[in-house]
Amino acid sequence: MRIEDYALIGDMHTAALVARDGSVDWLCLPRFDSPACFAALLGEPGAGRWLLAPASGGPCSSRRYLDDTLVLESTWECDGGAVRILDFMPPRGQAPDVVRIVEGVRGRVGMRMELMLRFDYGRDEPWLRYEHGLFAAVAGPDAAWLRTPVPLCVDEDARRTTAEFTVGPGDRVPFVLTWQHSWLPRPDAIDAQESLTGAERMWRDWISGCGYRGDDGAAVRGSLLTLKALTYAPTGGIVAAATTSLPEQIGGSRNWDYRYCWLRDASFTLQALMSAGYDAEARAWRDWLLRAVAGHPAALQIMYTVEGARRIPEWSVDWLPGYEGSSPVNVGNAASGQFQLDVYGETLDCLHLARQSGLAVVEEAWDLQRSIMDYLEGVWRRPDNGLWEMRGPRRQFVHSKILAWVAADRMVQAVEAFGLGGPVDRWRALRREIHDEVCAQGYDAGRGTFTQYYGSTGLDAALLLIPRLGFLPADDPRVAGTVDAIQRELVEDGFVLRYRPEHESVDGLPGREGIFLACSFWLADALAMLGRRRPARDLFDRLLGLRNDVGLLSEEYDTARRRQIGNFPQAYSHVSVINTAAALAAL
């Protein structure tokens, strides 16, 4: 299956990927970063999946989300009839549930169900039981139950459960899979139809609060629903993606775990939520950020778990071959221990934006901001790993220094606009010092462009953010020069690479990667700010055209293979849809 052949369902604690052939190939329980019980996405069906489809097989003829919901409807047109399946995860009750309802549409269609639960990323084959119409699976800390009126056949040798049945017009056959810790009592059964009604109502009630009124409303609403689905409801944290180790290069080793919350995403995510009128979600994200970064500023990380935990050790799942042979399959993310100077600016920018936008003030936020700024004053000259989590040598990355400037600038603005206390003259002096240094050491006057790091001849797509961050106005010729240089040197087939990995071995990793979708949205934003509205609009339309049939975007796009790559769906890509649509609508 191609990455774009998957659709997302979720309950704001975790999420599942459903393929066009009716197979649930990825699901982690009970939360996003838990071990997977269906891991066929990163291996073979034997790593765990749940297939429900016509017995004749093949991909569905069409699929869609029911209007403004995350309820997936897949339809098969078969010889002799038609059938559809509704897939969704209802709002979390006693335990996580996955509900699948088969509906006969026309004629009579033979159906097949195959459930292969494999806990701990495909390693643990459970003990299976089928008694009194109830299927149960247990392995170590995990237990699951499948409820359906259809008779089931348990194959102990293959550790799988199957069913064959036929549906005609008007028939509705439900399947409900429920998970629970194995030492706890079995959760109460839920009614499939009632849970469908409740799920539809919940999603529609939520999206009805969307305040966006510009063009591309359907795209914005779809991206908002995706962001909501990637939110961990108990804490307000938003994961970067629902998956781990979907490759940045098919067959390559650039495979990372994105089931965590990045500070890099904070201010842009906050901007997207607030621009669409979702202050409650913005406040929850802000509060998650405050809890996560609380502590000594020296311990500030680039990412945290959905609960705000700091330890995210990286290890390889060596029993999974990886998506289309792309190995290793990684769990955890060693980049969490990197020193990235930009996170200080991103954190202070986010908290300033929240205050500026009228979110309820949290008194301790200013104390935290001052503590972060005090620490940053002493470390801003240090080389770092940069925005893109380089695993090569630390360098003086220009974007990192610009974010240090952002930190000082937002602190000055907070004093000037809100009357908060602090050494504002010192911060003003630091702001000027950083600005002067970046313009002197990070700008190549001969080529008319800012560079990736001091002394480099390479470029970085993050430089497109210079006017958006306020470091220089859009009408400064250095901004136009940088945008033009990036269009010449980092654009492939009309889309933007983050940087050239092969240039000066900057990231310390083998191979290449696809175009990073967020960077192409940044180019559209920069073009719009430069007054080049038509090229900006054309690029935005091309980017929207990369979405799959249900409106989802991954992290990257392979222009040679014409397919999505990287972890999926990617929150940063969908945040960019919202922000660029808003930017174009404002022109």
C-alpha cells in the first residue's frame, strides 16, 4: 500500500490507519506512542492487521469521510452488488474501541473478516479464546475483545480469527474491537449504532465552531479535523504524526518516530488554532507547553511525550522489516536529547502569541519566560543541531540565531505592550547584537542570500520564515534575494527541499529525502508577503493537489515517484494548510 492509500480514524487518545483494501494496518493502544497491536504497515500482515472487505478482495471503489467527521465510509462495487463499511473510533469511554459496520447497499456480497492481533509491534502472539459469541485475546499486559453477531472461527495455529458472511440491501453487521489492560475487568459492551451517532455528533459539533470564512474552507476544516484527531485529549498535546518510521526515502534509513510533541510546531499550531476560532484547543496546547517546559531552562527539550515526559529513548524494532523494506524501524527519538537553540525562541514566541491573542493569562508563564530568557542570554552563541535535528556536527545555524533574536524581541514586546517587568534595556541590546551578527555572518552579499549556517554556501528552507518571524520586513531586498535563491537551489519540480543533505554532509546521514511539505507552504507564504500573489496561489493549489482522496498529507513528497513519503498524517503539513489559506485570504 502507498502511504496515501491510508485514511485516519481516531479517538483523541490514539489513531488507526485504514487501507483502501479494508485492512487496519496500524494501531497503537491505549495511546499514540504505545506499542502497536496492528503493525502490518511496517511489515507483513503477520505483524498484525484487521481485514474486513468483500471476499473477492481488491481496493474500495470510493471512500470519504462523512461530512465534517472522522467517520470513514468505504464503498466497494462488486460483481453482483455493492457494500460499504463505516470505520471509526468513538469518543473514549471505559476503554478504546474500534467500530466497523458493514452495510449492504445493492445485491448480495460475500464478505471476509480476518483479525490478527499482534501486541508489542508484532512480536507477541496472543492466546485466543472464543466462547458464547465473544472472542478474546490475551498476551502479557494486553487484552482485547471482539463483539459481532457473525460466527467466528479461531485458528489457534495461525493465531488469527476469521469470519465469512453475506450482506444484502439494508443489512448492517457491526464489529466492535475493545482493548483493556489484561489485569482489569472486561469493559462494558458499547452499542455500535449508538456509538456511530455519538461520534458523528461529536465531530460535527466540534467543527461547527470553525470561524474560518475565507476560500479553501473545505481544506481548512479537513486539516482542523486532522489536528484534532492528533490531539491527546487528556493533556492537550498534539503529536507530530500518528506513525513511526515511515521513510523519508523509500528503502532508506531516515526513519523516525513522530508520535511525540515538538516545540518546533508550537507557535504555528497555536496560530492555526486561534485563526480558526479554537481558543479552547489553543489554550490546552499552551498549557501543555507550560507544563512540559517547566523546570530548569538548561533541560529544555525539542520534543516531549503527549504527557510531557522528557525521556524518549530510541531503539530499533529489529523484528519488523520496515515499510517497503525501509529499515530500521525506530521507537523513541534520540533527537530529544539534542541542543537546539531555536526551541527557546519558539517557546517564547508561542507564549507571547498566546498573551497577545487574549488567551487567559497564566501568572507563572512570565516567570518561566524570564527564566528561559536568562538562560538563553548565556548560550545563544553556542553551535547547535538546528531546526532539522542534524545528526552531524553542531554548527552556527542561521535559523537558530534568528530564533534567539525572536526570543529577545518577544520579551521586549511583552514589556512594551503589557507592562511586564524585566531588564528590557538589556534585552533590547541583545536583540540588536544578535541581529547585527546574523546579518554580518549569516548573509552572503555576493549571492544576495542568507545561508544555512555561518560560512556555508548551502541554503535552508527555514530562511523563508525571516519575514514571517519579523526579523526583516518583506520589502527588504535581502528577503527577496533569499527567496529567489531558495527557488533556484532548493526547489525540485516546483516544491521545496529542507536543504541539500549531500551538501557539505550537513546532516551526517546517508541518502536523500523528499520535499518537506511544510517548507513548500512557507514558500507560498513568503511569496504572498512579497506581493507575488499569483505564484503563491498557484503553489498553494499544487500543494492541495498532493492530498490523498480523503484530504490527508504526510510529512514529505517524492517528486520522482509521485507519492507521499514520511510519517502520516503529518500535523505540521496540516497546520501549514490552515496558516497559508489564512494568509492568502487576508490579501
